[in-house]
Amino acid sequence: MAERLALPVLLQGPSPSKPPFQDQFNYHHYKGSSSPPPPLPATPPLNPLLHDLLHQRQQNANFPQTQNPNPSKPPPSHLFRRGRPPLGKLRDANRGKPWSDPRLSRQGQRILEILIDPKFNTSNLHETLLMLFDLQDHVLVADLESVNADLLGIIKGLGFYKKCDLALSAFQWAQSRDDCKILLDGPVVAVMISILGKEGRVSTAASLINGLHKDGFNVDVYAYTSMISACASNGRYREAVMVFREMLEEGCEPTLITYNVILNVYGKMGTPWKKVVEIVENMKNAGVAPDLYTYNTLISCCRRGSLYNEASKVFREMKLAGFLPDKVTYNALLDVYGKSRRPKEAMKVLQEMEVNGFAPTIVTYNSLVSSYARDGLLEEAMELKTQMVERGIKPDVFTFTTLLSGFERAGKDEFALKVFEEMRNAGCKPNICTFNALIKMHGNRGKFSDMMKVFEEIKNSNCCPDRVTWNTLMAVFGQNGMDAEVSGVFKEMKRAGFLPERDTFNSLISAYSRCGSFKQAMGVYKRMLEVGVSPDLSTYNAILAALARGGLWEQSEKVLAEMEDGQCKPNELTYCSLLHAYANGKQIERMQALSEKVYSGAILPHAVLLKTLVLVNSKTDFLLETERAFLELRKKGHSPDITTLNAMVSIYGRRQMTERANEMLNFMNDSGFTPTLTTYNSLMYMYSRSVNFEKSEDVLREILDKGLKPDIISYNTVIYAYCRNGRMRDASRVLSEMRESGIIPDVVTYNTFVASYAVNAMFVEAIDVVRYMIKNGCRPDQSTYNSIVDWYSKHSRLEEASMFINNLRKLDPHIPRDEERRLLERLRQRLT
């Protein structure tokens, strides 16, 4: 089976034959490239940068049209200033008042006022812009430096007043005139691209760059940097990387700002750390020294892969380079520790931060709350929220959403909803992340009507579904085995204008594998490679989880080896999937060997790993090992979640350890956990095999009273309880109720009736059930006929058994020939 389901090579995905937006960007340099584009970071707004660059360029009387004529010369010193604001903080002197530019001439200011007048007719654009020039003896003359400054100021002003189309028309007017092309220097192009990027018009910006290339205009580093920023700020990270590559191929030397932007993009894309380090080394080799922003960006790049060791190394290197950490540094480091589930280290960072005179902010506390909530330490997370309030820091939407998500993951739905209610009472408006968490909570509990109500509320709250919303819906339907719905959501997502990125592909791989569609999951992975998206840690973990469900442990070990060879550091989820692969593949010795590495500390015993040990040992019915893992979890100070407690209830239920199972149930109720359908199904199973079998239906009624929807396992378990005890009328009553609820009986349902009738020598009724099965499109399996033949053989009624087998084709015309031979052989073995 492993050979049939062989994975494609994970680390060497081919480049796309036609990269996205090839018709807009000049990507001819990458055709036939053997390596996929690297991932990208988030991009800073370029207004502060452009403000400085444009001032510098305007002082150059020659107005060069190309990039720096001396590319070996380092970037201007003002680019290395440490006072540059962090991403998202615009140093805009015009904020809150009418726009102005001291370098705009009186004539330029007049032209701008004409253009922004609501009554302005765009058909007069040509005549208006000609006012930039003087007319002497019917010949246009001008001071090019002054005209360039005015054109630049006019375009910037139009951008400020949200007149993007008019700004573009002014740019194209200059581009179309041979006597004006000299005015389109780098700053003008960069500003125009920046304006388009802010309006989300990345394709238009790409067409503009392409047009400049066709006109023989050499695009400079500032224009390229603006283009990279425009792509990245609109979530089009792959295009941003391709622009960066094209820039390098053109021989255009990146500046410090360019490197910082692309590193930020890499962080957003979750690029393997090895590739991030390569960019930094290239940067240093080019003589470009990292600044404080570079180091802060590198620490942020460590968040996605939970690379806390790497983040600590960058932090130390930053100090050795003479840079003092700032608030951004400490908050980024806190976030890395939070996502790595290392709350103790996060608290040490907080202490150092306060010692160095930086008071914790809302961002600081949110990182700490996230750290504790991710590790399941919800009481500590709530204490931090209280501490925030005591310090006069008001919890925000991120604080509440993080707590809501933490309680949802733990299975404490009531607490999650209380957090949501508190959030609204505090006047804190939910954002799309809050709604996404609620969608996940209701969807994972099978409450699809409540889930869709939340989806509708998104629209009513003036929010828009984002990529995470769609990914969450796919994950929820995948969790519930609804592969048609997964495909439907993916189509709706694309129809809404969202291009699939790595997270989407990862969600699809996970969703399809949960639906049992392993082949479809691997098809998504291949498609991901074909479009040039390189796998990250989440991709590998999604593939490992898919392999684990099929028990393909050999394939899992190969994937793990490829990860390590490619320097993609495995995390606790990686080892969790490997444990599941061993358990499902019946490789008990391997599972136990890996377990000992966790217990010994050779593999860090994260809470999630200990919880997985509870699950896999419960699944393989190792009671002592299950209890050992559960006790180790509590010993380490970790709180169990609903999945872990369900595993304990399950193993106690299967072993008829009713007292222990009820102890776990009481603990769940006392601790505020919300029992799930899995909890109730385990209880029903326990009672169905006991003398108190009728209690299994009592549990079924409790499920219905709580508004949960029983599944086919629920009904089959209660039917089994009654059939096993000869209560066929009650079993038939539950079967009718099952059909009325919309659940179609399966072969297990019918086989339970057949076996029960056979045991009681009610062969007419048993055969009627078989006829009903066939009539309703449910094919009998081996167990169906085994129960009848086994009763005959048990009572040595050979002649009747042979007659039943010989006449079986009349009952089931489509029965395979070898099935008759198999039953005769089974009868012979039973009698001998």
C-alpha cells in the first residue's frame, strides 16, 4: 500500500511552468528555473522611505533614469537610521490636516487644487498638466528639476486624496509624452506603485512595471521595492518573491529597506529558516549591515515554526552588534515563546523588558496570554487578563479572542461563550478572528446551524470572510468527513477572489485526509508544488497526519528524514503524528520506543505530546500506559483537554470500569468541560455491554436534550444493547427513530439484527433483514452470513446449513462465487 500511495518528493518541488501573473510581471528570467520561489515576509508601508528617497533624488540635477550608477556604493547613510518607525506606523506630516508638500511649487500647488476639485473634468487633464511648463515662442520649456518635483508632489497629493485613477492618468500622461519621459525617475514610479498597492490594485501596478520595461525604462531599486511591498501588503507573497528575483536578475542592488521587506515577506510565508539565513548572508556579503528592524524581523520570522532557539540566537547577535532591544524586539520574542508553548521563557523576557525600562503594553500581555492559552494553562491566562486590568491596560479583541480560542480547544464551550459575552459587554467589537474561532467551535461540535449563523453574522457586522474563515470551514467539514462540502467551500473561496496560498493547501490536505480521501489529499500536495508553493512545517505535519491515519509508518519515517535533511525542524505535532502512525500501523514496539524518548526528555515532553500518548495508548487498549501518560501530564502541571478526557472515558468504558469512567465524567463536569458526542458514545458503549444496558438509551436521550445530534455510532450502540438482550421491539423502535432523524442505517446496523435473530433461531426474520438490506442498497458483508452459518454449525445442523449456503444465490443474486466457497469452508472448519 505504501508503494501505491508513494509521496512526491517533498523538498524539490518544480517551479510552475507559468507563474501566477506572468502576463503582468516580467518573469522571463525564471522560465525553466529548477527551484521554486522562496517564501516571503510582510511588507512595511513605504511612505516614510519614499519621503526620504524622493528628497534625495530631487537634489540630483541630472535626474538619472536608471538605478544607482555606482551599484557597488552602499546605500545612503540616512537609510540606516535607527529611528525609522516599525511596520504599520506611518510618519506622515499631513495626518489629520490638509495635505501639503514644501517642495511643491506655487504653480504645482495650483494644479493640484484644480485636479482635486470635485467639479474637475478629466477631459481637461492634458491642458491642466501642460501648466507645468512655460510656453515661450510656442515652445515648451521648463526647469526639469522643478517640473519633476511638481509631478511627484501632484501624484503624491492625488494619492493622499484617494484619487488613485487620476494619479494614474497623470502618470500615464507623462509616460505617453516623449518630452516628459525624463520626468519619470525612480521616486515618481515608486510613489505611483505605492498608491496602487494601497488601493489593492497590484495587477495594475504590475502592468505599469511591464509597460516601463517595454518602453526601455530601467526600473530602479526604489520602484522594485515599492512593487514588492505592494504585492506583500495585499497577501500576494509569491509574486513579491518573483519581483525580488527579477530585480536581482536585472542587476539591481537591493537596499537595506528591500532586504527588510523581503525578510518580512519570508516570515509571513513561513519560509524554512535555512532560506531566511541565506538571504541574511547575501545581505551581509553585499556590504549591507542589518539594522534593528532587520533583527526584529528575523525574530518574527521564527514565530511560525516555533523556532525559539533560533530567535534567542538572533536576540544575542543583535545585542553583540550594538543594538539595544526595543518594545518591538521584546514583543516579537514573547510571541515566539508563546507560539512555542514556552510560557516560562516568555515570563523571563517580560522581566528583562521591565528591568530595561519598557513597560508592558497590550501587545506584551496578549503574547503572554497566548503563550499560556496555547499550552492549555487557561487559569494562568485568565490571571494575566486580570493583571492587565489592574495595570490599567484594557483587554482588546485579541485578548478576548485568544482566551475564547483557548477554551474552545480545551473543550470548555461554556467558558468560551462567557468570554464572548464579556467581550461584548465590555464594548469590544468582535473581529474576523473572533468569528473564525466561533465557527471552529460550533463546527467541531457538529452544530452546523449555529456555525452558519456565525457566518451570517460576519456579514451583518461589516466584516468580510478572510482566508482563515474559508480555511476553517474546510477544516471543520474535513473533521466531520464531509468531503463534498470541503470541495464546495474551496470553490466558494476562489469565487470570492481568494487565491490559494500555503495555508489553504495545508487545510485542504488535512481536510481530505480526515475524510479518508488520501489520494485527493496527495493530489492537492502535488498541485501545491506545481504552482510553486514550497512546503513548510505545517505542510509536512498535514502530510504526516494523513499518513498516520492510514498507519503508513514507513512513509512517515521517510517524511521525517526529508524534513531533517532539509533543515525543517520537526516540532511536537510532527512526533504526535508519528505516534499515531505507529499505533495505527500496529507497530507497538516503535510506539513504545518513541514514548520513552518523550518520558526521558530526549524529546521535549510538550503537553500536546503527553496528550497524544494518552490517545494512542487508549486506542491500542494499553490501560497501564494510558494511565501513565495521563498521570505524567498532570505531574508536569498541564491541564488535560476534552480529547484527552474522552480517551480516558473510552478505555475505562471498554473495560467496563464504570466507577473510573464516572470519575472522569465528574471531573469533566466539575472542571467546566463540555462533554462531546464522543464522550456520550463511550458511555453508551460501556452501558450497552453491561447488565444496565438500558442506560445506553438514557444517554441517548441526554444527548438529544442537550441539543446535540446523535450519529450512526450512537444509534448502532443502543440497537446493539437491545438486540444483545433479546429486546428486538425496542431495537426496532430505535431503528425507526434513527431513520426519522435522517441517518441511513449501515451494514453494522443490519448485521446487529441478523446476528440477534440468528442467535435466537429466528431465521425467517434474519433472512427478511438480509432481503431488506439488499433492497435498500446496503450490500451484505461476510459478517452478515457468518452469524447464520455459525449458529447452524454450533448446533451441528449441517444439512440446514448446506441448504442455506446452496440457496444463497436466490436470496442474493450478486453474491460472489468465492463467498459461497468461503462459507462452506467455514462450516467445515467449525464442525471439525
